Amino acid sequence: MIEFIDADAAPARNTGQVRLYGPEGFAGMRAAGGLAAACLDELEDMIVPGITTQEIDDHVLQFAERHNVVPATLFYRGYRKASCTSVNHVVCHGIPAHKALKDGDIVNVDVTYILDGWHGDSSRMYRVGEVRRAADRLLNVTLKALEIGVAQVKPGNTTGDIGAAIQTYVEGERCSVVREFCGHGVGLLFHDMPNILHYGRPGDGVRLQPGMIFTIEPMVNIGRPHVKVLSDGWTAVTRDRSLSAQYEHSVGVTEDGCEIFTASPYMVSR
Ligand code: MF3
Ligand code: CO
Ligand code: CO
């Protein structure tokens, strides 16, 4: 049985209870999420053939310094970068490096900023130059999958409704959903309860209540769903080396739906 706890009364660690946040939490997440989105917006024109993923990370760090926020991934469990940059068949947690992106690549940039203790977590895909039709389609499907998940976020629905809707859509598009990584509670902690699986059955999981704040961040592969983590301990890749994509929003459950804290005009499917 899942328990709920008022975020003000919760200890500063993951206790297995689902925190419920009030208006201050939503205001804090709006500010932190807005900065993560603004940083990702700035990258839209910068990510062109020739840029290295380290240069992308440098920008994410400079943006943090400019806005007096802290990248949550810096020194998180031994991770040493301000962002994750996942190229082509890298599913997630790609480590920025001095390697140039080339025409036709796809790259996910995942940024989490901490502002006054609030964690704004978002990621999106970038097309490097001109990408192939299959890659373009994968990105469209993955963004749509996130939107379909977000549309399930309202009181009374469950976390399983989110996952089931995403899985049904993605598999209907003949793509696959990664199982090893999931969305998560977010707010005063980076990774909190509940887990948000991007697959599953309607009605399963935790019932959504106003005040819950979490991420939805589906990873979608063109090929099979299976992943492996490379020997650096972070980089997750598709086992069949097929292309993988991911989009992520931080959202809060309201009385009649949800608020997307990391919304951007660039992150709307058309
Ligand atoms: N931002 C990622 C997420 O969406 C987590 C990255 S943890 C890191 O949850 F250590 F790999 F950076
Ligand atoms: Co996340
Ligand atoms: Co993230």
C-alpha cells in the first residue's frame, strides 16, 4: 500500500512515500523547470554538425552559472557532467565528450537544474543537420508518446494508465519501449517515489492525486527494447544498436489535469 505524505513534513530523503506538494512547490517547479526548458531552447540553434557533446555540456554549465542554479547531475552518484548527451543508439546517460556530432545524427540532451531546492528535469531530441526519414519518424513518435502520457495525468487515473497509453501508442507505431529506465517523482528530491513506467496496464500502479510531481520520460527504440550499460557504468545503449530517442517533462497533478513545468514551444508535436 502506497502512503502519501505532505511534502512540508517529509524528511529530506526517499522514504517510499509519495510526497504531495502545495502552491509553493508548484511555483518552485515552475521556476526550475522553466530554466531547464530555456536552456534546452537555447541549444536549438547551436546543435549543428561539428559541435561536440562536451561543448553542449559547457553551455549547460554556463547557463547554470548565468542563472545561479546548480546542475543536479554534477557529482550525482559519481557522475561528473552538467548534462547527459545521448547520440543515436545511446538510450540515455550518454557522457559528454570531445567528439563532434555529424550530419544525420540525433542527440538527446537531458538537463536538471536545482533552483531553491526545486529540481526541474527535462530532455529533448535534436536533429543534427538533415536526418534520415526513419530517425525523423522516431523523434516524432517519441514526442507524441510523451504527449500521450501527459494527457493521462489527472486525479483518479493511475501511473499504469500513463504507461499503458504510451506503450499502446509506441508499439502501434512498430517501435518499442525501453523497460530498464522510468520516470520518477521529482521536486525537492531528484529521484523520488513513485516510479513512472512507460509500459504497463491501465489501472495498475499509484492513483494520481493533486500535488503529486513527477517526470514522464519515455525512451523509444526503432528496434528491440533491450539495452545494456557500457563499461563506463553510465552509457546505456540498445543491444541491437538500433536508434533510440527520449523526451522528458516534469509535471504536477492539478485538480483537473496537470501543469507541465518544462513546457516549450519547441516541444510540441505537429
Ligand atoms: N536527468 C536524468 C533523469 O531524467 C538522470 C540523469 S542521472 C545522471 O532522471 F547521473 F546520469 F546524470
Ligand atoms: Co528524469
Ligand atoms: Co532528465
